[in-house]
Amino acid sequence: MHSSGVVEAPAVPGPESHVLDAAAHGVLHVTGTDADRGHADPDRLAVAQGAAFLDALGTAGPGDLARADSDERVLATAQDRPPTAISVARWWGALSAATRERLIASAPAVVGNLDGVPYDVRDRANRTTLDAGLTDDATATAGAESGPTTARTAMLEQVRDALHQEPGEGPRRLVVLDTRGTGRAAVAIGDLASARDVSVVVPGMFFTVTGQMHDFTDTASDLYDEQTAVSALAETRTGRGAPASGDGDGDGSTGVTTGGTAVLAWMGYRTPDMSNILSLGLARTGADRLERVVDGLDAVRGADRPRLNVVAHSYGSTTALMALSSGHMRADSLTVLGSPGSEVQSAAELAVRTGQVYVGDAHSDPIAGSGYFGTDPGSAGFGSTVLDLSADTAGVDTGLFRRPVGHNDYLKPGTASLHDVALIGIGRGDLVRHQARRGQGGDGTAQPLPDMYLLRPQDLQPRD
């Protein structure tokens, strides 16, 4: 929705458009070497923006960087109004190895949160910030018999626990860590730098880093496991050539030659609580941040762009719908679960591949379909594909997967919704069962169960 009140279908920007836009705004100042630059003090860093901010970082010495890394003004620039991801990627690529090491060691809170910096570097920097914060908090309470746990300590402990990896699980990388205020964090399961299929999971209201980061990351890991399993089955049984539902480009891939899957547990914005549950302001801020996440992925991957699926729950769906209707972000598919609606009135307004908007409404979910924040994306005429998840919409359950119940059950292991979201995430939305296309020429009737639902042997066994 533009300020004039006229709804327009957003253009889908390509990577080259980001480069041209960044160049037009003077943020692509990149030099061939980082030697012999002028001295950069913390005050210069505190007021610098765009290319000047990056140049100041590259010329600062270890002492100035260390002071800047705890300066709220510098952190606000790096994390709230950073240079464009493409300019960061080019800047980082032009730095010497010695300068990169100096930045990682002395300014990890800055480097770890700059979209456009390689993900392995961000993980290393953010783990440095995490470990230092836990050590500082432990030192501060040393000697006390039962020192109180501070809010920051509780936040950092949640992030630490979220990074714990059991044998056989996908690798976990900490790609966002902001300890200011209520905090922000994002943990990637799998390799964002090489995965063919990338899913970004956006949480809804009442999710906080301090309260749910560990569980939220485990949920993303469950999705990673399911996607990995069905992706392997798709490769061996059907091949990648089968078309995704409504997609004329084969499997929906974009020419990527790498393999595997990655899931990002993105708690990168403040979600509503009881004090601000009626506001859309947090969704708008979250949409801006989500756009930057995708810009960062594009900047790091370049022409090797993965297939991108956004999975958004509850208020997170409102956030994702805003981002994908802004004209600044695109995705190959969008799956919204338990959505309270948004200002977007049609799938045609979204920068998502045709026929690749999916909606899941569970039985006894009071939020799904409420239209609380605007149009229900599962409503007739929106142009979405509605998943068969409600227990009262089919007379006979297959018994393979249980249908989700309530508002917070969608991505639990053993649910039909988790399996469907995994299929969509690997570009096989054509295989989700009993899907019904609503609006834009569809009659809304359920389709029959596909011949190949990509089942594993363990899927045929009873589940708890």
C-alpha cells in the first residue's frame, strides 16, 4: 500500500538493480587496497554513514575499534541503519586479510551483524561477542553466593543453548546477535553460503530471544531435518524436474548448482507483547529488517542465488507480507501459518513466484483467518493455495501425519503442516496433499492425494 492509497504490484528487483541503486546513492565506494588510509577515531565512526562508515571501520586501529564496538551510536549504525549489503560485500572483499582479522577480533559486534559479510565470518564474530558477554557477566557476579541472573545473561544463555548441536544434526551458525534492549538473534542450520534451498522462518507475537530462542532454533532444525529428508527422496524418486504447483520454471530453482538445504531461525525483530499487540509498527520495522536479510543473502551468493522460501507464523506473516509487497524483496515461495492478515489484498501484490503462496490454518486456531490486521491471505480471491490442515475439513485422515491443533502446533515433528512446509521449501509444493487453490481462476476444490507424497519408512510408523 503506497502513500497515495493505490495498490500496485511491486517490481521484482534483481541483483543488478541493487548494485545500480547503491551506486546511485554513493555507497559503492570501494578501493583496491586498505593500506595507507587516514586515521579513524570513534567519533568519526559514530557519525559516519554508508561508505564513510565502512571506510572508517577499515582504517581504525584495534583500540578505536574496541571502543566503537561498545558505542551505542556505532552499533545503531551497524545494526539499525547499515550500509547496503552489496556495498558491504564489496568492501569486505577489498580488505586485506590482516584488516579483516583486526575487525573480527576488535569489533565483533559490528562485523557480526553487517549483512554482506560472509556467514562463517559473522558466526565467528558473534560467537566472540557471545562468549565475551557470558564471561563478563560471570566475572561481575563472581564471589556472590547467589548472584541474580541479569536480563542480558538470560538472553545470552538462550543463544548459547540454541547453538548446541547434537550428533547428526545440521551445523548451526550464529549470524545475528544484538544484545541491546530485548535483543535480536538469528541462527542458521545448514550452510547459507551454498545451500540450494534456503528457508527463513519468521516468528510471531510473544517470541523473544530471552524466552524462546533455544526452542525456536530447535523448531528450525526440525524443519531442516524434514527438508533434508524429502529433498533426498525427491532426488532419488522423482528428480528435480517435476514442476512446482503453478510454476512454469520446473522445480522453481534459479540455476543454482550447489546442493543441500539451510533454514534460518530469524528472530531479527521485536515481536509484539501485551503492551503493543495492537500496533503494526513492529511489523513495519520487521519488514525492513527482513528485506535486509534477503539483500545480504543476495550479496553473499551473487549469481548463485538459492531458492528462497519464507515461512511466517502469526504476526510474522503480517511482517513477511509487508516485506514481500514493498518492492524491495522477492522470494520463490511464501508459506504463512496462523495468519491474522495484513494490508496486502492479493497474492498478485507479492514479489513471489506465481502460484507459490501457501496458507495453513489449523483446527482450533483462533488467530488463523481472523483478518485482525487486514485481508486474510487464505480468503477466497486472494490467490493462495490453502493447505488441508484443519481436522474437520476431511472425513478420513491418512494416519501418516497428524493435523496441527491450535496456534502453535504448525511446525511440530510428525505434523502434516511440517511435512507440507518442507515440501514447499524444496520447490515441491505440487506434492502437498489436498491443496485447494482459492481465487484467480481456481474453484477452491481439494485436489486428490498425489501418487508420490515423498514418504520415508519411518513416516509409515505410528507417531506420538
